Amino acid sequence: MKRVGLISDTHGSISSRTLNFLETVDEIWHAGDIGTVELADELARLKPFRAVYGNIDDHILRRMYPENQRFFCEDVDVLMTHIGGYPGHYDVRIRQEIYSKPPKLFISGHSHILRVIFDKKINCLHINPGASGNKGFHTICTAVRFIIDGSTIRDLEILEFERVQF
């Protein structure tokens, strides 16, 4: 059993509320637009850390993290990318991989909009954790926490609070 904390679009900052939400997880996954190496390092010091780079991440973060990650967590096949779309609207860059070899869990970021959608066509759960940072057009910060137990994804929890305006 693994407790996963999922965030995206931090753009170099993360609130103490989000960090508190991540305290009980076993791993932190970041779906891109990390923002700074310092933030990536801070998160990696807290828990085992998986990430993909996003469109605002610089050349250093792009060397540290891949554009896509495909991996197994317990018995769940996971595909994570930053710009990936969502069921019925997958991004052209990732669409072929999703349809030719569907993962059980597809994670993307980029939109700053939290979405949890089950794609019945390919039997795949899609999660976009929304935006977890204080920079961007979003007004609500979000993060997601869930458990992977064997081949089961369960106990999904959402953190949601108003973004601090600078």
C-alpha cells in the first residue's frame, strides 16, 4: 500500500497548507511546472519524489526530470506528463500512447483546473491535481492525495483553498 500526494503547477512556490497535506504520504508526485530547482529539492527532501517537467520549467529542471514518466506503483500502470489533456480531449503528443497502451492511471497538469475523470473507453482514471502554487491565473489552490493498494486506487482526498494574492 502506498499513499501518494499529487501536485502540479507550483511555479516555484508551495504553501504551508499544501506541505501539511503532504505530510502523511509515502511519495510526492509532481505533474510539471515545478518552477525552481530549490522547490524540487525541498520536496525531494520531504519524501521520495517523482516529477515531469512542464512548459515553464527551465533547462536545468528539464535535465533533472523527463517530459513523460511511465512506471508502476504497486500493480498500477501510471503515465504522467504535464500537457496531456483529459478523456475525450487528450493532447496530440500523448494520445497515441494512451490509446495504444492505456495506463490504469493517467496524470497531467497544465490547465490549473482540478479534474478527476474515469475514461470508460480505455478503463483509465485521469487525475489533474490543478494548481498547487501561488502564481498563475487560478484563484483556488488544489492538491490530491490517494492510496494505491495493489491494483486499486482508493481514498482520494482533495485539498482546496483560496490562492494568496500578491
